Amino acid sequence: MIDELDLAFDEQIERGKPRHRRGARGAKGGKGKSAVAFLMAFILLGVLGVGGYLGYEKVKGFFTAADYDGPGTDPIEVALGEGSLTEIGNTLVDADVVKSTAAFTQAAEDNPRGKNIQPGTYNLRKQMSAKDAVTLLLDPKARVNKGITIPEGKTAREIYAILSQKTGVPVKDFEAAAKDPKALGVPDFWFNRRDNKKASGTIEGFLFPDTYEFKPKATAADMLQVMVGKFIATTTEMGFVKTVEQNLSVSPYEALIVASLSQAEAGIAEDLPKVSRVAYNRAYKKKMPLQFDVTTNYWLELQNKGKKHSGKMTDAELQDPKNPYTTELKVGLPLGPINNPGKSALEGAEKPATGDWLFFVAVDKTGKSAFAVTNAEHDANIQKACKNGIPLC
């Protein structure tokens, strides 16, 4: 099929043949007319160019992002979650901090640090210019500290209570979410052991102690997932897995158990590597019960019976055969971690102090421990502790 436009073009050529012949006789005049035509075209393009520019500037005004002027008016507190600059801009528009998302994103992109805006709660002002809003969001003083601090050595149960109190999310929601640690981000290999013992398989030990500012409306699973993520990031940065496997010939899970034990037993930070060494010596070198009272306390907490000082525990509590975490009756490490250790405790378990110690006891009210190799040395340290007011005698 022949296109109609092609036919019209052919017809124009046929009708134009006589004009070609006339043009041949008046070549000079044709050149003059061409020059005039060229000049007119040049002037026309110039006019169009100026007019086009002025028109562009006028039209451009219609597409300029709406923006407020100045530093703003009334103070307002705004919570920003993680997200793109557009999502942050949308939140700020909803709060009437900036006039348009487009103005905010442009101001953020124009600022060299604009992409460094962090999630959190900020003290801002209503009806700010986008540029001023970006500047304030990058000012650490504008950020409101609404973080939740989880201290080192807290058990999972204690952490649930803290999170529930601060966020209003029920404890039962945390308990339900914690039933599947792998779904929260704990890799399978973390539950492997080299000592041929069963792993507890619980979330205990993986909720890293730190200060967190969770997203608004975060669920229990969201919060626990963030804490597990922090644990994984911290141990990865430390090289924890590789170090304990190569240098200590134990699994990362066993080292995590040791870290939790030393976190609970050591009264001061400088004793953490020494307590870890005692645990390794008793569990692997001497193959003897650890006799760490803190494992009894953990079992008491799981039964809702409350914790006790070592000197006030009964023999029945210390030697309860139903306690799967007992270190009185069984040789080696317990079933799993008994709390959530911090970085210093993890470092102490990763790189324990060098020594043949098998015993330790807190000898003063500062929490400082004395370490011993023999029973006789240990008994002497206990007497020293009693003289310092520690209730062991």
C-alpha cells in the first residue's frame, strides 16, 4: 500500500518542473532572494529565541516547587522513619514543616550532606523553608533522644519488660516473636556446638545491649530483629566467629555462652577475660562442673522465683536436677546463654586472659574478684571476701 503522503510529495515534484526551468534563466536573482530569505529566517529565529526564552521563564515559574520563606514559626516535634528523601519530605509536608516534597528533596540534593539525614525524632518548626529544614535535620542538637537503652547482661525476659514499658507493646508479643530466632535474623550456624551438647535454640544471647530508637509503630518482631541485627553486625566487625573457631577450637555459640557467664559473674570489666578463662579451663581442660551460681539464678528467673545472692542459695536450688542450665551437676557449659552480653564480655570470651585459674570470688564491694588455681588459694580468697563484708561465710 502506497502512503498518501508519498503520493502528495510526488505530485508536488511533477508540478514544480516548470519552476526549475525558470530558475535556470534567473540564477542571479535567485541568489539574491535566497540571501534575503536567509536574513529573514535569521531575524525570525532570533525573535523566536528571545520570545522562547521569555516564555520559558514564564512557564518555568508555574513549575517551581512551592516553598515557604524563612526559618519557620511554631515549634513542632516530628518523628522520621527510615526511607527515601521523598518519604521524609512527605512526612514533613504532612506536619506542615515544609510546603512541598519537591522543594525539600531539591534542597536536600543541593546540600552536600543532604543524604545523611537519619531516622529519629526532631525538634523542627512549622512552615520552614526547605533549605532551613534540611539544615536543621542535619544538626545533632535538633534530634530528640527518645532511645531505649538496654543494659548489658539483661535476660530476654528483662528486655521484654523494658521494651514493653517504653513502647506500650505487650510482653506477650515479644515472647511470641522470640519463639523463632532464625526468623528474627539469627543464622543457623549459631546454634551449632562442638562439645556434642544440645543448644537451647532460644533468642537468649542475641539481643545486643545498646540504645535503640525504633521506628514509629514498630512491632515486637521489628524491635527484636533490629537488636539481633546489631548483634550480628557487632560480632562480624569483631571477627568473633573466625577468632573463636581458630584460636579456641570452640563454636561461636559456646563462646557466646561463656560471654554471658562472665557478664553475669564479673563485677568489673577488667575481670571479664579472666572469668572467661576460668570457664574454658573448667569446661574443656579439666572437664569439671563450672559451679557458676548464676546459672541457678537464671533457672530461678525462668520459674518466676526471682534471683538470689550466691550466699543465700540453698543446696536444693543449686543442685536442682530439673535445671537444664545447671553447672553444679553437669560437666561443661550449660544449655545456652543465660543473658545478653555486651561487647566487652564478647571480647573477653573471644580473647580470654592467659592463666590456669579454676576459681574466682568477689573479694570486695566494688565487685573485684580474686582468682586462684588451687582450692587452698580459693578458700583464702573467700575468707578475705568475708572480712570485706561479702556474705559468703
